[in-house]
Amino acid sequence: MLPALIVFGLFIFWPLVKSILLSVQGTDILGNPSGFVGAVNYTRLFSDPDFLQVLWVTFAFTVLTVIPSIAIALLIALLLQGRIRGVRFFRTAFALPFAFSVATASVIFGVLFNPASGVLNGILSHLGIDKVQWLTNPDLALWSVSGATVWMQIGYNLLVLSAGLGALPEDILEAARLDGASGLRLQRSIVMPLLTPQLFFLVVVGTIHSLQSFGQIKILTVGGPEDRTTTLVYSIYEQAFANNNSNYGYASAQAMVLLVIVLIITALQFGVLERKVFYR
């Protein structure tokens, strides 16, 4: 276990300790620690109205990505369980987004969202609808980035749910069919309860993943317009690295807030949602 402990110590535990130390220190213009300042960074953080907007954007982005990505993947997985021709092709096609990196997928969606030559506006123009500023309209930017993120997450969610469906005990399903359960009744009363372990796993992992999303925001909107897509992780990046800010103390305080948020949400999910999980 020693090699693994060394890796975890160097790249996880020590950075965490360093962030805690930096969050209670000031930084000079070069980013070097300038001395102990106590809770000054945290006081400044929670008194900043812009930070409240960052939190709101972060939670909104999480809700807009986690729930739709799981729901759509579940619907596709259930449809692909039917005996249809070419089911292997469709499974591969729908799971394909999992093979794309965040950077690659973001560049693709940047082309799709292009207001002048993008495919989406091209389709709208053929329908007689004016061009839409997908990434520069403050009211649409977060929805656009969230939609791209949902597409990125569907592939992984589909793989997990398809594996769960494939592992369902056939004797239980057959007994339910003999008792007259079919269609939506079978899915709702038998299949869904048996899939709750996979659904619970995806909710927890998807929430953490969305709270930590960065690449698509950096590539598609750079946090704009009007900071409408500036999530907590992107705000940390802006304070610490963007435009040579080097405000590591303030950024580390934000990172600690993010850590606490992740821990609280995860604990609530385990305390509330896990009670609904059916472990057979």
C-alpha cells in the first residue's frame, strides 16, 4: 500500500493541508503568503454579494445537469432493453459521449452554438426563427452550458444503468410478468426499485462531478456573460490563476467552502436518499 499512500499524500492530502493553511493567510502581489490573517478571507467571502451569485449559479448548474442526465440515460437504457433491431449499434452510439474528453466535447458544442455558422442556428433559420445567441445571452448561457454537460454525462450514466438492467434477476421479472405486471407497471413497481443502487450511485457521483465542473465553462463561456456561468470552481480559478491574480488565500477559502458544500450534500444524500435504496 505504500506507493498508493505516497501518491495520495503528495497529490491529495498535502494539497488539502496546503489549501487550509493558505485560506487563513494573506498573499502578496506575487502570490506568496504574507502572514496569518485568520478568518479575514472567509469574512470577505461571505460579505461579497458576487459570491452569493456564484453559489446560486453553482447550485443551478448542478440541478440542471444531474437530474436531466440521469433521467435521459434511464429512459434510453429502458428503451434499449426492448428487442429492437440494431440494439448494439444504438447502445454504442448513445454511450459514445463517454469516450469524449471535456475539452473535445466543449469544442464541438462551441461549433454547434456558434451564432453565425453553428448547426443549431442553421436549423432555426430554416424554420424561420431568428438566430439565438446561445453563449452570449445572459438568460441562455447557463442553459446552453448545462445542455452540453448533460450530453457529456449521458454516456457514463447509460453504461451504469445498462449494466444494472442487465444484472436484474430474471426470476423476479418473470414472476412479475406471470402475476400480470407489464409495461409501465413492471417498470415502476419492479425494475425501478431494483435499479435504485445504480440511481443512487449516479446521483452522488454526478452531483460531485457537476460541482467540480470547469472545462466546459472555461472553453464555452469563460464564466460570462455577466458572470452568469461563473461557478464556484471557475471563481477559484479566476482568483488564483486568471489574469495573474495570484490571490491564493482568497481562492483557497473558496476551495474550503466548496469542500464543505460537497461533504454536506453527500452526507444529506446518504442520510435521505439511501433509505430509499433497495439492496437485494
